[in-house]
Amino acid sequence: MAEPRWDVQCLDPFGRDRALTVLVERGRVVLVPPPGASAVLSMQQIKRLRQALDQAAGRASEP
């Protein structure tokens, strides 16, 4: 089965569309930034990131 994965849309500092990726790997939550390691998020995108991290944390704590 594939590891759980969530993509959160965002912008880079130049206004280009990018995505933060949240995934669970071997019981750990991994946050993969967009190229350039910068992300600009709106309030809506921050809420989506929080939801993705909460879901990933729940999956990471499963046996």
C-alpha cells in the first residue's frame, strides 16, 4: 500500500504556483517544501496544511 500523502497548494515568493507535500514514512511525518524551499500560504492554505499535518500525525502514530 502506498504511504499516505497530502499536497497543499501554495505560492513561491515570486507568485508561482507550488505545493507543499506532507507524507508519512516509517512512522514519521515528512514535510517536503516546493523547489527553492520557500512557500507563501494564504489563511485557507494554512488551514489545509494544518489539516494535512493532523491527519499525517494520526497515521504516523498507528502501529
